[in-house]
Amino acid sequence: MGLAYFEISGGKRLRGSVRVSGAKNAALPIMAASILCDGEVVLHDVPDVADVNFLAELLRKLGLDVERRPDRAMRLVVRDEMNCKAEYDIVRKMRASICVLGPLLAKRHRAQVALPGGCAIGDRPVDLHLRAMELLGADLELVGGDISAKAKQLVGTEMFLGGPFGSTVLGTANAMMAAVLAQGVTVIEMAACEPEVVDLANFLSACGANITGQGSPRLVIEGVKSLKGCEHRIIGDRIEAGTLMAAAAITNGELTLENCRLDHLMAYVDKLRAVGVQVERRDASTVQIASARRLEPVDVTTQPFPGMPTDLQAQIMALLCLADGNSIITEKVYPDRFMHVAELNRMGAHLRKEGPTVIVQGVKRLIGAPVMASDLRASAALVLAGLSARGVTRVSRVYHLDRGYERFEDKLRAVGAEIERKEED
Ligand code: EPZ
């Protein structure tokens, strides 16, 4: 079987209603947190995406029964605590595998996790994860590219988890998962405030953990002896929602998004409104997006939550390609996350990269072309560009998109897009 690609005939207005899937970036750390639980965990609304399947495979190797149900529920139970090793084989496919480190160390007192290498969006070090484990009392050693960690009993402590680009999402998740079973109180300063971190804290609390401050930069965790299992619903995927908002805007369409919380997307929505897109809350989880007029340029700078998410930078760039004037996009989380720039230029965009900044000179229209996806969100930007372009766009390597979007082409087709998944010869 060849590699899959999308063929998109652009220019169709999107219209209708879409249900946003559960958040991949909330599901991954919560699945890993099941390592900590003595009882059964049932998660609802776990998206059927490649990254979730990679982690399920890793957790099975680590002795968990992981069972997927047809209604998007997932049941996880620890069966055997012997294996504490996350092999390079899986870690190199998915960096988020690093989030088994904290739970293994806290529950099984040892962990061996391959160090993730570089990836398409930049260096992505894990020094803050390792520092957090050391501060909690673990002994760490680098053995053949793996981090080998040991701790008879983790002990609560105060830690500052800020790096050169601000807070760390999975670093905070790892520290929190380790601290819930530590002896005494842990205070994490400069904790990530992302809704996915809050979802993890809520899950852990439902299992019996004692956590306060989630959603603020100061997390306080009082260690407990053990955690039970629980039933938990994963929050809606704010990045998928934001991508669909851009899809409505770029096609001058009108979409209603269900399972979408506007309070998780305020910085992005603020930018969309400045561009001229109408975004309205219908109720707590329903949002309506419409765009029928010309797009205004805006300047965008990515930041940790509650700032503009880096995971929507490529998508808003695709939209701003068609604005009436010049926009400036600055990436402050991953300064090298611009693989989509050259591909968008192949479609007639006028983008110029200067260090961590891209100057977007708006053009009247994009033109269909064969383009190549390089990472998850870059692929989404190319799909958006294809939806608006004149003619046919072929986006190859959509396996990048499949890592984080659940049957995205079906969702788009259901609201009027002309998009097909095909196999290369
Ligand atoms: C999470 O990655 C997300 N992944 C990413 O989503 C997202 O882009 C990122 O957060 C930022 O929002 C998951 O949740 C699975 P970070 P994470 O640690 O936690 C630096 C997507 O497309 N840093 O918050 O790994 C780092 O280099 C993906 O769905 C250190 O310096 O990101 C970056 O500049 C891609 N040392 C900044 O912090 C460390 O030890 C923020 O990264 C860790 C991070």
C-alpha cells in the first residue's frame, strides 16, 4: 500500500455543523497517568488518531491492558508492573512518550525512557522534565541514549519549571504525575496553564490525588499513598476547533462547532475577530463561525496559554495569506516551526521568513499545487490553503495529519469540501 495523500478541489464554501473530537494532547498524558492507578480507568471521547494508538502500544508493553471501545471510550488497567522501559522504537515515533517517565518513577520506583531525538519543529529538549524528577529525589543516569531513573520514594519539593520559552506543558504533566505519589507537598512554580494540564489535574483528582492551582502558574500537590481508577471525559480538542474555525473563514463559509469551548481559545478568537471573522458563542459548548467579507491583516505572536497557541500558528498563517495587507507572525514557543512556509509559497503565497518571524504579504488568491506535509499542524495549514485555492491541491504525507486529526477529510467533506484521500502508486 502506498502513502496516502489528499486531493482537494478548492473554492467550496463550508457550511454546516461539526462535532470536535476529544483532545489528543489531553488524552496522551491522561492515558500515561493510568500507570499510577490501582483500579480501572475508563476514558471517554478518546480520539482515534495515530498518536493515541502509539501510546496505547507503549502502555501495553508496560503491562497495561488497553481496550478501545467502538463508542470512543478506552479502558486501561495495570496488569503487570515488571517492565519499566520505554524503548527508542516507540519514543522516536512520538515524543509525547516521555510522559510515562513521571508515572513509572512514582509508581514503580524506576524508569528507563529513550531520549527523544530532534523533530521537524525544532530541537525540543527534555531537560526540564529531568530536572523535575531530580528535584523530587530521583537518581538519573544516561545509558545508551536512554534516561535511566530510580527513586525508592519521591519526596515533595518546591520547583521552578520555566525554560527559555516559558512554561512546559508535558514537563508540568510529568512533574505533576510524579508528585501525586510523593511524600509531602510539591509546589510547581511557572507551571503550564494549558487546558490539557487542567484536564490531567482533574483526572488525577478524581482518582484521589490532592492538587490545587490547576490552570494557574502555581500548582500545589500534596502526595497521597495510592490512586484508584476513575471514569473521565477528555476535553474537546481546542486545536482541531481552531483549525475548523480557520476552515470556515478561509472558504467564506459558516460552521457551527459542537464540543468547542471558547474560553480555551480566547487569544486565537481575538485574532480571528480582528481579521474580520465572526465568532459567536451559542452555548457553553457550541460556537458559530461566519466569514463573508474581506480579511484584515493582523500581527500574531505565539505564547504559552492563555496566549496564542503555537499549534495554531501554521493555520492562521494560511488564513492571513489571503488578507488585504501585510501581517507579521512571530513564533515564541518553537522558533523553527515554519516548515509550511515554503510549501505555502508554492501555492502563490508571499511569505518571507526572518528568524523566528514570518512576514505575510496578503495575495488575492492561492493556486492549487502539489505540496508536502512536514508535521502535524503544517499539514493542517496546507489543507486549509487547498480548501481556498483555485484548482487542485495535492497534499502528500498526510500521515502527519493523521497523528492528531480524526478522519479530518470526512469531517470537511460532510460540510461541503471536495477532498479525497488517495493512495500513491
Ligand atoms: C506540547 O508539547 C504539545 N504536545 C505540543 O503539541 C505543543 O506544540 C506544545 O506543548 C506547546 O504548546 C503534547 O501535548 C503531546 P513544551 P511539549 O514542553 O509539552 C521548551 C501538536 O502539534 N522546553 O510546552 O513537548 C521547548 O523546546 C504538538 O499537537 C525546554 O526547553 O512542549 C519549547 O520551546 C506539537 N525544555 C517550549 O519549552 C524542556 O524540558 C515549550 O515546549 C521542555 C520544553
